[in-house]
Amino acid sequence: MEFFTEVVGTSIKIYALMTPPAVLSAFISGTKGFDKKQKSTVAAKTSAAIFVIGVTLFLFGPHLFSLFGFTLDAFRIGAGVLLFLTAVSLMNDDGKDALSGKEGDISVVPLAIPLGMGPASIGAVMVMGASATEMQQVLVGVFSLLAASFGMFMLLCMADGVVRALHHTGIAVLSKLTGLLLAAIAAQVIFTGIRAFLG
């Protein structure tokens, strides 16, 4: 039960870091004219790419600390600052800054990177991976990434319904609410890093 609770809590945090409103807005704009099957394919590829990237960084990202001489607390502060900047960007977004129907496969770039797995989410996943010293923590991280990626897939599959229900104004409101949540998470991450530095 404790494992399930940790997975749920962690997956919600990761999902928020993926900035769903931004991904949804770009998906809606980039798949104009697509039929239902094509949209489902893009949604599946985007979610799969987010999961693969996330797990790779979660499992192997911490090795970058030793490679470049980072400390975990320094990276926490840096990731927190990037997360805060992402939050500010969302707060200033009007919900219309999306793709303008660019040609080509948009599932990996820009939906998976840099929207779904942007600087903030990448930093958070790497910090989480570096902190995972026990097998249960590793499993929590992997399953949380899987759940968050699946949540993104479900959201993208419901894009048409979301557009009908919320319109652009509603999506803009969601972006701002997500920005507030990310700002709070960023403050906590930065505070944790600074407190560790101060001993």
C-alpha cells in the first residue's frame, strides 16, 4: 500500500512537471487536419518517447554528477531555478503559443522534447534518480514515470473533447494554474538545496 501511495504521489508531481497544458496546446495545433487514428498514433509515440527519455535519465542521469563533478544539492538548486522560469513562462502564456501546423512528425520534437521532458522535468527526474539508493525507490521512479506518461497519453487522446469543453480560454487558465503549482514545487526544491548547503 505504501508503494502504491508513493507511486501515485510521485507520478502526480512528474505529470505536473511535464506541463500538460503546454503539451496539449501544441498537440492540438500540430494535429489540425489529422483523423482520429493519426492523432492516437502521435499521442502514443509522444507518451512512449517521454517514458523512454525519462527512464533513461532516471537510471543513468546520476552518473553525470560524477562525470561533471556536480553535487546533488547544487543540481537541486539549478533545477529549481529552471523550474521556476518554466512556471513564469506558463504564467505569461496566453494559451495560444502552440505549433502552427508544422509539417513532419511532431511526436518526439517538440511534444516529447522540450515540452513533455523539458529542463524542469529532466532536472527533477535526474535529482530523483540520484536520490534513489534502494530498489524500491528505483521501482517507484520507473512506475511513476510510466503512470505519468500514460496520463499524458490519455490527455492527448481526449484533446478534441478538451477543446470543445474549455476552448482556448480554458486551456490558458489551466496553464496558469499549472504555473502556480510548478512555482511552489520550485521553491521547495531550491529551499531543500540551500538548506543542505548551509548544513
